[in-house]
Amino acid sequence: MQGLDPERVVHIGSTSKSLSPALRLGWMVLPGWLVDDVLAAKGPREMWSGVSDQLTLADFIAGGSYDRHLRRMRQRYRRRRDLLVSTLAERAPHISVSGIAAGLHAVLELPENTEDAALRAARRQGLALDGLRPYRHPDSRMPPRDGLVIGYGTPPEHAFAAALDALCLALPDPPDPPEDPDDRGP
């Protein structure tokens, strides 16, 4: 879109997920009329990234290696995402998965009042997960939900299946079905 109307569209990106957040490289393609205002708002802090990092990234992009890397990583993460979803459907069908269409995280909705126990169980399994509660805005009017935020891009390839097994062990059991009044007997 930015290429279609460069005087009205801002294009922003970073290498945080595609390469590494440690690089601290990002970019903004701005309309000329916005450059001074954005630089003024940004201020003097972190004004420049390392020149060698920038030149290396430029060479990586110009030579086509960045595009090849992105294609390879998209395939890897799609496989991981699909394996996460299929494993949960098979082993924890009572857990719904959302947020899966973008990024490298998914949200697992948990039965009510199970988030803290699931986080403790995950820690015992050696998993570093976040609960959904810290992401909730304090002024939100929506009812709170229990859940886990799962980053599926982090485990190394050789450890991903084991991480999924550990995750499934940390998840709460399905809630008991409500008692049917007709089954109470005389």
C-alpha cells in the first residue's frame, strides 16, 4: 500500500521476530512531510543503530537472503502452529485456541479459575508461559477470562514436540459437566 500512495501511507517494520530482537533494527518509510515531526517525537534517545548491523541487513535484503529466510521461517512457524492446534484438538479438546492467524503466539482459553494452577503446572514442566490476566486493561468492562499466551516460535526445532507434550500435561482437565437433575434418582 505504501508504494501506491507514498505521501499518505506509513510503512513500519522491524527485525524483532524475523531475525532477532537483539538486533534492535526497525524502519519507517514515511511521507516526506512527516519525517521532521517523527524525528522530533522520537527525540535523541536511541537515535542511531549500529552501522555494521544496518549494512549487514541491507546486504541481506539486497542479496535476496532476507526474503528466502522469511519464506523458510513462515513455513516453519506454520508447521509449528498447525502442530500446536492439532495436538490440542486431540489431547485437550476442551481448550479453545485463538489468535493463531498472525504472529508467533496463540491464546489458549482455559476453564474458569484455572489460569494460576495452569501457570504453576507449566513452570513445573519447565515452560515459561504468560497468563492472559496481565494483558487485560484495568478499566476493561469485559468479563475476565482465564487463559495462557503461548509463544510457539521459541523452542528449538528438536525440542518442540517435547514442549507440546509438557504444555498438554500443564493444562487443566475439562470441567465436570453440570449435573443432570433427571439423574439424581428418587
